[in-house]
Amino acid sequence: MLTFLQNNWANLLIGGIVLVVFIIAVRSIILRHKKGGCGDSCGGCPYCGQCHQK
């Protein structure tokens, strides 16, 4: 097991960093969706009139 870790520590480190970035991105999308949907930037959104009533 120790030999495996010594031989693959760089791959494990990069994979861990990619995993953390992915989790942060998914969490951000979920929180934004719970907060109010599209994030108030509806310039090209086809549902702009339905999402934010003026």
C-alpha cells in the first residue's frame, strides 16, 4: 500500500484537486438554483418574462 502511494501521489493529488473543484461548482449551482433560479442575468434567456416579473 505504501508503495502504491509513493508511486501515485501526484495522480492522487491532482485527482483530489479536480474533485474539490467539481464539488464547489456543483454546490454553487445548487445554491444559486435554490436562491432564485437563473441568477438575474437573463439577457438571452427565453424565459426572462416568466422568471422575473417587472
